[in-house]
Amino acid sequence: MDIANRIIELRESVGENRKEFSLHTGIPVRTLEDWEAGRRNPPEYIPRLIAYQLEYEKLTKKKKG
């Protein structure tokens, strides 16, 4: 899977549009648009960091709720 599709998959896994995902992750909307369109590529560790962040949030919500 290429990086663009991985970023899209991560965003869709939390059910957010680009603006919401931008606010959630702190990544500018324009950057997300460029990554998802394949116009630019993030460093290879970025999708892993986003995945870790989303997994951490999911795990901490389960413990609280």
C-alpha cells in the first residue's frame, strides 16, 4: 500500500473529513490534501506515528469508559 492510501485509510478509520483530521492530528489541511493526492510524500514514519496516536486514543478511551 502506498503512503497516500495509508493516510486516507487512517483518516477514514476515525470517520473524519480532512479538516477534522487536520484538527485532530495537527497536520495542516493543505498538507493532508497533498499527501492524499500523491503530490507530496510525508516522511515514511508519519503514517506510523498517526496510527500509533489513533490506537493510543482508542485504548485510553476504553479504559475511561
